[in-house]
Amino acid sequence: MKILHRYLYKKLTVYLLVILPSFSFVAVLAELIEILRKAKQLDFYNLILYIIFQLPEKVYYILPISTVIAFIFLAKDLIESKEIYPILLNGVSLKSLSVKLFVFPLVLSFLQILNLEILMPKAKKEVERVYSILKNKPLEEEKFLFAYNRWITLDNRSYVYFQFLDVNKKEGKNLIFIKFDENYNPLIRIEGNRFKIKKESIYIDRGKIIDLSNILDFQYRQVKNFEYPIFVDIKNFKKLIKVKKPVSILQLYRSATIAEKFGYPSSYYWSKFYSKVATVFSPLILTITIFPFLWSKRKDRLVIAFVSIVVYWYGTAFIASMAESGAIPHILILSVDFIYISVGLFFLNKLRFTEL
């Protein structure tokens, strides 16, 4: 039995090693034409680097469909060569065979995770660097990091706003700090013309303090300078600003949690996070979905399988966009995977030798 599985895994690997580079070549060729149109200088070394660093992203999108096509070729080969008959006549059903074959896309799905978490983030940075060189605009190191008109959530009842903040210097101007009690009644409001964030406090220059703890007798006073104990996690806030385009699942999760911590809209990050989680196992999910359709002589079933692949990608993207706008919960992005795997398992359970 192990010999049979090794034989089938070998066939799938050969098909994949032919299909994946072929599709990647087409994708890279289209990318090359585009970069040649935009490039200000023809530097063949950087052109090659640009193509190489684009490959992890191309593979991420091409691998799922390549895996499905590899299984289509495998089924077609086994049927046309009649190798499927001795397999089935020796007591190996298509259902039991599928359990072993699904190990192949499962391994590819884990390779997708490694690609997404390790290769793509680094490759993205290199793509931007090489692209700037080809555009004759060398990428300068980030010396300045500013933020404007921001509200930060410090805890459940404390908020701070600044009109301008130099994140590296930890200083800025026009600050407002508001604190509420457990009933969400305002306790204190502090304003400052200029401020500087310290380790456990904020130094405020030329500000005013409004004590609202007693609404019938609130106190107002102007101060030249003072220090108020407010903790601002500037390190995580800096990460939120710097990671403008998170790529990996881990980066998206960190960006989403940091955005929530500081009171910023996090729907974009959460929708992308769940979208990546949903599609990272797409080689396995799509294989399970289309596998029962591969063994039928009816061509319309194969058409249905291909249409389902297109619907999968567009359906996930559509639900992700709805979740990003806040129309539906982000967790519903995973519903496409659950629906597809349920449909695949349903038809797989009905798959019989008589369908050949």
C-alpha cells in the first residue's frame, strides 16, 4: 500500500513541478513587461532581483490552482491508462484513497504558511527597494515618523488626542487628554500646547486643566508647564504607523490588536487577517471540493468544479470586503472554507466505483 501512495505522490509532485513553474513564468513575464514600461533605467541585475523577489507572492496565489490541476491530471492519467481499475479491484476505494492523497495538499498548505510568514514579508521589502532603484528613486532610510490628528485609547476610560506627534522624538503639539469614571461621566480634561511623552508620564507645556469630578463646581486653571502620569505605549503605536502594508498573518494580527488598543479602525486588518487564514489552506480545501468530480465521465461536473474554484476566490474576497466595511462579522470570512469543505466531504461520502 505504501508503494502505491509513494507512486501517486511522485506523480502529483511531477505534475506540480511542471504546472507551477509554467504558471509562474507567465505571471513573471507579465510583471516584467509592466516593470519595463515603468522603469527609468534598464538595470538587468536589479530586474532579475525584482523578478526573484516577486516569486514568493506569485507562488502564494498560483499554488492552489496548480495543486487542483495536478489532481485533475492525476485522475485523468489513472483513468486513461486504466491504472485506476487494479487499484479499485484490490479493495482500495476512491474514498480511502483520497484520505492518503489529501496529505499532499495539506503539506502544500503548510508550505503556504511558511511562505506567507517567512519569505513574503522580506521579499516585499526587497521588491520595494529594487523597484525604487529601477524607477531611479533610491529608497531613503526612514528618519522621520510623524502622525497627525490621532485619538489613542489608553484604557477603557482614558483617551488622548494629539494634532501632531513626532514618534521618534516623542514630542508634539496640541494635546487633549480626557478621563471618565465607571459611569462614563467626564472626570478631567487636560489640554496642552506642546507636550513630550516620557516613560510613565507626559510633560505638558502651556496647558490647562479642567476638573469635572464635580459638575456643579468644576475647576479650571491654566498652567505654564506640568507633568501628568499618563502611560502611552509609544513602541506599539510606532509599529502601527510603520507597518503600513502588513503581509503575513502574524503582522496582520499584530496590526489589528494594536489598532484596537489605540482606538483606531481595525476592520481592514481583521478582514485581511481572516482572509489570509481562510485562503492559506486553499490547496487542501479546493482539492477536497473538486476531488469527487474528477472521477465522473460527465464533463459538466468538471465544469462545475472549475466554476466552484472561481466562486471560491471571488466569494472570499467579496465577504472580506463586506467584513472590512463592518457589514458582517469578520469571522464569517471563514464561512466560505466551511461551506466548500462540507460540500466536498458530502460528495466524497457518496463517491462510488460505479461512477466511473
